Amino acid sequence: MKRSINWTRDLISGTHRIFSYGLQIGTIIKRPFSQVTMGDINGKSYVFIPRGFFGHRVSILEEGSGVNIGYIQYNSWMTRAEISIMGVKYNWRYTNITTTRFTINGSNVDIDFANGVRRGSLVTNCDNDILHLTGIFTINYYAQLSFASLLIILLPVWIVIFK
């Protein structure tokens, strides 16, 4: 049976509110001045911690126990990722050139995501809440890295203009 989940994003705080059938079931909150992101869905809390200089690998921990339940491994161009949850691997990838649609596939799971600036949605055939939360986190993480990269690329231009 297909299930639909929606989310909204506050542009100022970056907080995501996750809804199913009109009821809020979770949130994703990035800690200020930190790379750590907190997420909860249906009463379970998780922590996403980027590892390495460019953060191409993110560890996923259960908040209460601190147990590492998986990871996200991004490719160099940040267009694909491998997600591992409890040893089961899934593939995350964009499905259009505008980077507004993406999927997670693997192990009899198909999740289709659509993402905009302030809201998004997913349609899924599974009940794996941490996988849904991880997919929403992944698109947000890519957006943050893209914005940071754009700032770095434009920094020399701004220096010349405002000099």
C-alpha cells in the first residue's frame, strides 16, 4: 500500500516539519553553529553527524542509546548516495536535472521524493520511518552544501566588486 508524507521547511531556521495525513509526525532541526542535525519521526529520535573534511559520509545514531544504526555515503559529485540502515543498503539518486525529484531504491523499497524551496512530499511503499527521515535529511544536506559551494565560488567576485 502506498503512503504519502509531506514536509514544510522554515527558511529562516531551516527546521523541517514532517506530516502524514495532516498530522505532524516528526521534525528535522539543525543545531546552530554545529554540523549535527537532530531528527525525530513517530516518537523515535536520531542524530546525523557528518564525518570528514567535506562531510561525504554521515553517521546516523539513535539519540537515546547513541548506537550507530547506519550511514549515508555521498559520491564525489554529490548526485548519488548509498544509505545503509541496520546493514541494509539503499541507493539515493536524483531523477531529474533540476534536482527537485529523487528516489531511494533497494531491498523491495521504492520511495519517490519531490522537493521545493519550502515544501516537499514523498510517496512510499514501505513503513521504514528512519529511511523516510534520512531521505529528507539527505536532500536538505545537499542543498546546504550547494549553497556553501556557491558562496565559496562567488567569494572572489564579491571581493573584487566590494574592494
